[in-house]
Amino acid sequence: MGDGKAVRISVAEMKSYYLYSEWCSWLLSVAEDEIMHQDIVPLCAADIQDQLKKRFAYLSGGRGQDGSPVITFPDYPAFSEIPDKEFQNVMTYLTSI
């Protein structure tokens, strides 16, 4: 990609990337918003185990420069089909442990 040549991707890939970037923007806004300072009902892994088993996002064990855990979003073909509530549950859980 660094050689200046154009890369072609399918419309499905473009849509998937767009949804992924939208979710990342949402996650960033939640992290910066006062919602994080309000009482959030804690989630237990057992409560959302089916959602966690999908592994559309997980903690890989890595840490950012500030020591914060890194949430990994692997290639997940059905990412655009994840319901909002399910995504929020997993993000809430991963950011609370």
C-alpha cells in the first residue's frame, strides 16, 4: 500500500469498514462522555457469555502507552449484523474489567 498504487475493495468491505469506523467513533464518544462517570449496571461475563463467545471484540492482553487495555476487533464478517445493545453490552463489560 505504501507504493502509491490504488487498492480496490468490494462494496461489502467498504460498508463493513464504515460500520466499524462508526462503532469506533461511538466508543470514543462514550469514553469521553460523562456517561462513563455515571453509575452503570455492572455486567458479569456469565450474563453476556453468548455475546462474548462471538469474539467480535476481546481483550488480547496488550496495553496502550498509558497502560490501558487494548480492545481487539478482529475481522468479523457479520460485524454489521451485531445488534446495538449487544455491542454496547460487550463494550461495557470489556471496559469494566
